[in-house]
Amino acid sequence: RQLEFSLRKALEKDELLLNFQPVVDANSEQVVSFEALVRWQSEDHGFVSPGKFIPVAEDTRLIVPIGTWVMQQACLEATAWPRGVKVNVNVSPEQLMEPDFADTVVDALTRSGLDPQRLEIEVTESIFLGDAEIARQALAKVMALGCQVALDDFGTGYSSLGYLRKLKFSTIKVDRSFVQGAAQGSSESLAIVRAVVAMAKSLEMKTTAEGVETEDEASLVRRMGCDRIQGFYFGRPMSSADARSLFSDDF
Ligand code: G
Ligand code: G
Ligand code: MN
Ligand code: NA
């Protein structure tokens, strides 16, 4: 494929960059983290959305070197933010299943000097579809380093309730389909958000409501007890410079 050919060269041609989307505390509305989101400005294809090239990268295993680069850049960038602000990094199943995954995390932390507690890895339930025990062990290793692990897009895939018992996830990210459904009055979505929040609380995990685009959605998920909010209402994915400037101007 054309896209695959170009993607193979994207790293060496320096065509990838990271955007950062704020995650805010639901009550104080202060930024508590940024999610790193990779972007590709291709010489051959122009801007290619991650929805398009991440699946290609996963199929071709190019996600392994790309993911290592993302981890390093994200950790490095986070050292420019206040100490209370974390960075969230998405990790694909293909990356997590690499035998040296934990080593690449150690390497990124060591090179950047970032405190491990400030790194939260995001995985989806799909990691448990393959060799679930290997996935569990890889996550246990990064947790032992002091990193946090979030369960992303929760509720949209294969539901891994058994793994909630075996692994101490720090955060459950409630998929935007439920958040937006609940705000539109879907009683099923409301029930699911309520149940996920209650379950997370009793497991001592935090919840992040994803895809919050309006004030109404923000106040709904706050009232429902979500701990953190992410979405266009509080900030779109932005450049590293714009993310930094959130902490330097005003006052
Ligand atoms: O940024 P956007 O919402 O368009 O991202 C689309 C998808 O690509 C999301 O599912 C997101 O998790 C994924 N994605 C974005 N950046 C990364 C990354 O650095 N690594 C991996 N594995 N997935 C990413
Ligand atoms: O799968 P994951 O949750 O990692 O995907 C993150 C993606 O969600 C990013 O591509 C980001 O651009 C997108 N996103 C973030 N906030 C919103 C939002 O408020 N609305 C919509 N539609 N997409 C969002
Ligand atoms: Mn994510
Ligand atoms: Na998500």
C-alpha cells in the first residue's frame, strides 16, 4: 500500500508530531493531564488522520517504532509542565505485547527525567483479546515502575470485567458514545455511565468522561460523579507550544 510505504519513512523524515488534549478536574476545571495524540503531516499524502494511519501502523507493526517515539516525545514534553500535570499516552496491543515494552517505558522515563507517577498509559479492552496473561504481565511491570494505567474507550469493546479484579487500573475512561448518549437523554447510556462510575468508585479507580463538547454535557457528567473531563468543550488537541502556554500566560 502507498500509505504503508510513506509511513515507513515518516519517522526518519520527521513527519510525525504530537498534539496534546487537556483533561480537567471535573470540579475545579483545572488541567490535571494532557493526552498525547499523534499527527502525521505526510509529504506524499498531506495530513493523514490517526483514525486512518494508526490501523495501518498496527497491521504492519510500524506502531512499535512509532509508539516508542511517541512515548519518548510525550515524556519529554511533560517535563515542561507543572509537576502536578500528567501525560497520557495511548499504547496499542501490538506495542504492549512486545517483550521489551516495559524497557521502552523505562528508557523514555530515564531519558526525559520524568517522574513515573506522571505517566499514565492508555490501553483499550482489546489488549485482552489476544494473550491476556502477557498483556496483564506487561501492565503489571509498568505499574511496578510507578506508572498509572487507564482503560480507554471503556464499554465499547470486549468487556474485561475480570481484569478489573486482577489489575489496578488508575482510571476508567468512559467512551464518548455513552457521554453523548446520556446527554441526549438515552436512558440506556445514562444507566451505563451511572453503573461505570459506581463500579469505578468501589474499585477505587477514577473516571474520565470523554468527548464532552458542551456545557450541558460537562455539568451532567460532573453531577453523575465523573472525576475528570476531556473533550472539545475544555480544549481540542493542541500543539505542544499551545499546551505549554496554558501555564505561562495570564495570572
Ligand atoms: O486524535 P484522534 O481522536 O483523531 O485519534 C484517533 C485514534 O487514534 C484514537 O483512537 C486514539 O486513541 C488513536 N491514537 C492517537 N494517538 C495515538 C498514539 O500515539 N498511539 C496509539 N497507539 N494510538 C493513538
Ligand atoms: O480513542 P481515544 O479516546 O484515545 O481517542 C481520542 C480521540 O478523541 C482523539 O482523536 C480526539 O481528537 C477525539 N476527541 C477528543 N475530544 C473529543 C470531543 O469532544 N468530541 C469528539 N467528537 N472527539 C473528541
Ligand atoms: Mn485515549
Ligand atoms: Na477513548
